[in-house]
Amino acid sequence: MSATKSPTVTITPGVEMPLVGLGTWQANGSEAYDAVLRALDIGYRHIDTATMYGNEAAVGRAVRDSGLPRDEVFITTKLPSGNAGRERATIDASLRALGTDHVDLWLIHWPPNGRAAPQVWEQFVEIQADGLTRAIGVSNYDERQIDQLITATGVTPAVNQIEWSPALYDAAVVEAHRRRGITLEGYSPFKSANLRERALVEIAERHGVTTRQVVVRWHIEHGIVVIPKSTDPERIAANFDVFGFSLDPDEVARIDALGRP
């Protein structure tokens, strides 16, 4: 088993979250199981799933079959926005499917009906207090919606998981999250990225890596959690093989410039 480990970021309340994880969206059954087992064997210690993905049972089985102690694997799952009002039943079902007594991070997957839904967040706070999840957060929320949750409950989400890539880079968004003490987590890092962009190609060539690896490393340099999804064994390995090089400040700035002004 690989000795390589992902660096971590400390999220509220003092939970260590690996900066690189495996996304499992659109992976089901044996495909999800094989991908997670492969990732854990390579060295990943962070797996991202969701109720709506329909693969929690496969993910949980792979974690158990990996032989790793439960406390060495960071598991995230998410509440579908349509399950607002059924928070307790949803987390209970997730824990049964995953075969664990807690998850490490539970997120509201989307703002219910496009609204902040502080009543849902209040249930998240209670469920965290009951020990069913170590940390709580949101996904696809904007700053205004996050502030509504904070105002209503006094509890700040530990994480906001949003689509993120060099093409979507926005320094104001990064600063807004850091100012609130919220860890930014990016999904679909390659979806909107132009992997043939000259800056990415030249930086990749300089380091002897691929442009995908440069994109993953760019997230790490910013302290942004990244969860590239793949079921291809070689791609899973490549996305994690990003700890043998680093980007200098000029390279990071050049990639930043690919985003929003």
C-alpha cells in the first residue's frame, strides 16, 4: 500500500480533512466499489459520496474491505435538497448503507428550493451534536445563503463544496470563504477547464506531469479541497500522484489568471 498521504486542512471543529479525495458521482455498483477500493489502496483517505448518487452501500463496502481502520478514511455524504424535513431519517439511512456509525462530513447538497433553509441547518447542528457526523457543511451555496444560516443559528458551515477549476477561479469567492472560516471544496475540477490552455501545458511540461495533475496541484497550493471523480484505475492513480512537485507563486498566479477578472 502506498505510503503517500494527502496533506490535510483543519475544518471546524478541529477535524482533519484530506485535501485530495475521490469523487464518486455517476459511479454505481461494482464500478463504485472497485474505484473506491483502488483509490484507498493507492493512498486516498477521503471519499465523497451522496444520498442521490445511490452508491453509499458500495462505497461503504469498499471502505470495509480495504482493511483500513474507519478513523483513517474521511467519508463525506450529502442530504438531497428534496429531503428537507427528513434530515434524521436521511442520515440514518446513509449510515446504514455505509455501514458506519458516523460520517466525517455531512453536507446539504443544494439549497432547498433555492433557499438557505435555516430550519434544515438547525437539524444538521443537532445531528452533529448527537455524534452522527463529525462536521457539517453545505454544497452549492452562495455567500448570502451561508450568512443566513450563520445569522439564524450562530453556527458556520465547516465546508462549502462548489464547482471549481482554473476557469472558475474568483479571488473574491476564495476570500469570502476564508473570512468566514469556511473551507472551500471544489468538485468537477476538469469539467470547465481547458486542459489544452497554453499556461497549463507549459507548466505541466516544466514539471514533467499532465495538465490534469497541474490542476489538482493548483487546488492544493490554494488550500482548496479537490475531489476529482474517476473510475479508471490509471486516472485515479494519476490524480493522486501530485505530491512530487509543487507550483511556485508565479505559476499559481498564471493559472489564477485563467479565471474570472
